[in-house]
Amino acid sequence: MSKTLGRSARVLVADDEPEIRDVLTDLLSPLYDCAAVGSAEDALVRLREGSYDLVISDIMMGGMSGLDLIPRVKELAPDTVVIMISGVQTVESAINALRAGAFDYVMKPFDLHHVEAAVSRALEHHFLRAEKRRYETYLEEMVAQRTQELDGALHSLGDAYRTTLKALTAALETRDLETHGHSERVVNFSLRLGQGLGLGEEQMRSLEFGSLLHDIGKIGVPDAILRKPAKLSEEEWVRMREHPLHGQKILRGIEFLEGASRVVAQHHERWDGSGYPLGLRGEVIDLNARIFAVADAFDAITSDRVYRAGRSYDEALAELDEHAGRQFDPRVVEAFRQVPREEWDEIRRGSLEAHERVATARRVEQAAGHLYASTGANALVN
């Protein structure tokens, strides 16, 4: 093979006998880009100055031997192939050369056709190895590119899911004005607790979507019960307590919401087993549901309601402490304690501002829609 990767193959001959160097360069120069040196040390200098596809070296030379040269060549140029030549015609000598890393071994006095064949095989091997390495690099680059594209697509898909679920949640909250903006806040509270507890990426995503959709089962609760301004009757409470299972049924079969559905189904379970709908106890309750329960209670305690004003952070913390080990997982309550009060305040402010921006955008869209409808009607009349 006279060319490798679109250029003439470069061959370096190292032999301390000028006659041998001349014979080999005269033989190979018509086909290859040849250079010759008189020692192993000079060969290393040439290899540091530029790349060679093949080194043909005598074994016995003054100074460093050809066998000692081989590992140095491999260190400087891992893809360079080495052929050993020697006047010592023993099997042991050939074996030692091959063990040292030589590709082939040629005896002196050598047949020129044998040398040509050995060089051709060595360069073919070099070419195939270089092609393999280049192909592997190409594959790695393609995998990296495709992975990046897939990550981007998944990120976009995740954003689309998130936007759709937030829109659904906002629609649900219009049925229950008392909890207006509650889902946005409790999602952010839950995620901060999940971060403090060291949840992984997948768990955090399930926690986010589960917190966002925790009350989706209220779709199945009649407005007469959900929006009743007075205290619910026992029969009405039975209907209301069915909403976690309604929510689980709604999400059933949606693979990417499988983790979220456990939060939806279990967010009213209690650490001591006194919750509903299944009376689960302790660590049998999904961890994300236990995290959500603390975040949900904190938001409920500190938020304004029609019948009462929101209470302070200190009062909320005291209530969480009081119910740790009964209603709440003590470890989650402790994680809540580890977050500075100022950070909870900042999360609340950020959630309220984000919710207000979304609400303002919706009002603008609605106003624009009314204006367009009005203008269109006038145009028809005129």
C-alpha cells in the first residue's frame, strides 16, 4: 500500500550499515516517502520531529538496539508499525522481536521481493488500524452528537409536558379558589426538600410532577362539595377523600408519570397509618409523597384562607415538629429544619411572582381575544 489516508506512506529506515540503508531506500523510494538514519537514537529524533507509518530497523546497532527501540517507538507513535531486520538467523531472535512489539521480522541477507511483501503487509496493517481508529472516533462523535440531540429533544419534550401539566393544574385551581396558586408553591417547596434529601434526577422529576398534579383527582369531586362554603358533611367527606384514588386512575398507564402517580395516590397518607385512602404507614408510603406532605402542610399553614389569615413560619415549624412521627416523616421534617427561613421566604416570593406573571399573561390573552371578537363582529355588521 503506497498511500495511507490520502498521502504517500512515510517509511523510516534505521540501520548502522550505509549499504543496507541505500538498498532499502532505493527499493522503497519509488513507492513511499522514505528517510534513513544510522542509529536508533537518530530514529527517535526523527519520530519526535514528524510522524512515520513504518519503521524498518536493524536489531544490532551501535548504541541502542532495535529491540530497545520498539517500545520507544510505541510510546512516541502508537500507530507506527515496526519491522525488524537482522543477520542473526535464529528462531529465538525472531520471537524476541515479535514479543517486543514488531509486526514482522526479515532476515539478512534478504530477498528484495520478501522485503516488499513485508512492507506492503505492514502498511496494510497500519492503514486498517488507522481506519479503525478513525471510524471509532467518528462513531464516538456521532454518539455524542446524537446524545446531545436526544437530550435536547427530551428537554424540549419535558418542557412541553411541564407546560401542559401546569395549564391543567391552573384549570383545576379555577374550581377551587381557596387554593389559588397553591400547586406552584408546593412544587417549589417540595423540590427544595427533595434537594436537601439528595434525590436523584428521576426522583426529582417524579416529585415535581406529582406535586403539581396532587389534586388532579378532584376532577371527580362534584362542585357542590368542592366549592361548598360551609363545613362538609360526613358523607361529603367520604366523597372528598376519594380524590387520591381518582387521581391515580387518571394517571394510570402514563409511563412518564408513574412516579408522580404514587404522590397523587398517597399524599394524604400519614406516617402513623391514620391517613387515607389506604392507611399506609411509615416507609411503606412513597418517599416523594412524604416529602410532599410536609411541603403541602407548610404552604397550607402559612397561606391566607377565606376563613383565616396565614400563620407565621415559626408557627408552621412548631406544628410540623408537633406532628413529626405521627403525620409526618421525622426525617423530612428535619430536612425542612435544615433550610434557612429566608430561603423558604424567597421560594414563596418567587412562586407568587411567577404565578402572577402567568395570570397577567392569561388576562392579556383573554382581553385580546375579547377585542378580536368584538372587532370581528363590528366588521361583519359594517
